[in-house]
Amino acid sequence: MHEIRIEKFQGPLDVLLQLIEQEKLDITEISLAQVTDQYLQYIERATELNPDEVADFLVIASKLLLIKSRVLLPMLHLGGEEEEYDLERQLKLYKEFLEASKVINKMWQAGNIMYNRPKPLLLKEHGNFTPPEGVTMEKLKAVWQRVLKQLEPIIKIPQVIVQKAISITEKINDLKKKILATAHLNWYTLMAEAKDKTEVIVSFLALLELVKQRQIIVRQAELFHDINISQISTPTSE
């Protein structure tokens, strides 16, 4: 695996993950942005990419990002081992897509654009299938309908409640209205109204955007304490 060099660490990325998981290295002292930049530079210089290596980097980098987000934003902790399993499953699927795309690209370069379905072995050995005498379309239809009726309880599509998606723009406007109405807010009180974890994440992103736009000021007395939010007062013209 490609080695990285940053202020607090030098070596393979998987070793960095091991040290952090064993609490021998503080994740808050590691710049994941530098790690990502170095790997992107490595990819740009590489003449040929190995899908396995890229997938391994994504797995390790995602775990590091997950660990750091838990430390810096404990209120956004989403699901522990189940969340890590889901992350690994998605990255494993991504790895399979990378490998498949490489195979398809080789086929395309070789000019193999169209493939016919191979003839089934059964037909090669026994010839074409001929229905027994006395089998009619009506009888086949009746049998098929009975089979479908028996399968109906098994393949019945479960009902799913569709939730309305929350956009960052909507949440920004909502935060603006609340700040204008009260002048001061705190994060924990604001998130008491959140319906789910998705709304918490979108609200936090909206908060960061308002800070970036210099429309609000946020203060935090200590790490992991509540965040105080206040509106930036606009000077009145005389």
C-alpha cells in the first residue's frame, strides 16, 4: 500500500488505522485532508491503477473519517458496528464495480462489443423441448395462475413509508427565521425538534453554511459542550 507522510505519521495507511484504533495515536492530530491530497497525487502519477488498491484506500480512509467524525461530533453518532458493516459492504460493492469496469474496458478495446447468449446445455444434449400431448394454453394458464396465487404471500411487496427529503436550503431558511425571532439559540435546544438523524446532519450543514456566509456567530465554551448561536448585528445607518 502507498505510504503517506504527514506531520505526526509516516508509513502505510493501514498502519495508521491500526495505531488510531489501538489509541496509540490521536485522530484529532491527523490531517485527513493531507492524507487524501497525497493519495490523489499518487493516483495522478500512476500509469495504471489497481482496483484492489483503490478499494483498500477507500475502506481505510472512510474508517478514519468515521472515527474522526465520532470524536469531533459525538451528537451525530449514527450506529456503531452496524454502520461500519454497512460502510464496508458498500465499499466492497464499489470494488466489484471497479473490477467489472476494467474487464468491460478490455472487451471494448478488443472490439468485442456484442455477445450472443450461449445455447443451453439441455438443448445441446436433448434437442428442442416439446410439450406432452394434451397440454393446451388454457391448462398452462390455469396452472400458472395457481402457482402465482401460492407465491403471492411470499413475494408481496412490503409497504414503505416515504419520508420527505430535507434540503439544506430549506433548513438554512428555517434557521434564519428562528434566529431572527429569538436573536439567540443553542444547538441542543434546536435539535430537540429534529425528527431523525438525517435532519440533525442537514441542520449542522446549514449551520456551517450560515457561519460561512457571516450571518451568524457560534460559540462553544469547551469541546463537546453545547453550541451557542447568535445573529451578527448589522450596523444601522445614521
